[in-house]
Amino acid sequence: MTTEAIAPELTVAEIARLMPQAVAVFEAAGIDYSCRGARSLADAAAGAGFTAEELAERIAGTPADGLTDWNEMPLGELTRYLAADHEETIRTTLGALRQAVERCGPEARRVAVIFAGYATAVIAHMLNEERDLFPCIQYLEDALNGAAGGVRPRIGPRVLREMVEHETFRETLRTMRELAWQLPPNEAVLELRSRLAAASREVHQHIHLENNVLYPRAIAAENAVKRA
């Protein structure tokens, strides 16, 4: 896509959804594309110290090779991918973060307290999605394909709850990163900072797939089933 096609009035969420390579550009620029994607490119760029044209050039110049475009993939396939990502988060990311926090010792007490609550809330959130929201979305896709009848309860309230929790998780990670930067920079603290940065990138990308891709498509599917 050319620079001219990336209009300043397009929202950050629209650009991230249509051009998967934009995610890396927004991440590097410190632009929230996951929870606050409703801002225009122009507004987001200005808030990060760029012009819209500068970001458009970076996005246009970033290759999309190997990146999955989830806009046309079946919803069920997307939810299965997200569920697998949940499992990886529980098995790998949270465990590595917990160990990094523990290695910092008493100096990281505040981070440890916040992390304990964060880990518990994130696991509950993911399990709730897999038990309740994802099956509902699969049902809607099946109904569109004639494999299920009727309409399940509206997913709007479910989606709203998930998005509020997403914002909370993003802010909690930001708080832990800020606290980690206040600690004396020994080897354990440097590892903690690195782990928190990597976890934040993973969470941003996961939330983007839900907030900006899965939920809008699921709501559109629900509306189509109702019309049918």
C-alpha cells in the first residue's frame, strides 16, 4: 500500500486491521493501537511526536511478508488461535515474569504485589472468554453458515466487559514497567524490564486482534444472523 493511501483521518484501529505491518510501527512509536485505536492517525501521530505523513511512510515501507491477515479468516479459526495464545501466556509468559519479579527480591515488592493480582485477573479473563464469549462467536458463525438456528443472547455486553478489562490489563502492565524503571539497574532488574516490555507487546497484539478484528466481525455476524 502506498503512503498516499494511508490517510491521516483513518483511525489507528482501521490501519492496524487492514495493514498488519502497521502494528510493529505503532508499537515502536509508542502508540496505543489496541485499546485506544479510535483515534485518527493524525491525532495519534501528534501525540507521539510524529506527523501522520512520517508514520504513513514507515507503514508503507514495512513489509507484510509472513503476517497473517485475519480479516477474511473464519471467526472460529481466529478464536482458536487466540485460545492457543492464552495457553502460551499461562504456560510461558506469566511464569517467566513471575520468576523475573522474584529474582529482584524485596526491592521489587510493589511490582510483586501488582503482578500477583494481574496474573490472577488475566487467567480468569482468558478462561471466561474461552468458556463464554468464544463459543458464542462460533455459534454465530455456524448460524451464518446454516449450521445452527436461532440467535444467542447479544454479545454486545460481553464485548464491552472484555474491552474494559483489556484497558485495565494494559494500564497495569504500564504501571509495572514504570516501577521497574525506578529500581536500581542490576542484572535482575534489567531482565525484569525486558520481560515486562516483551509481555506488553504480546498483550497489545492480542488485545488488538480481539478489540479491532474479532469483536467488530462478531457483532457484524450477529447483526447478519438477526436480519436473516
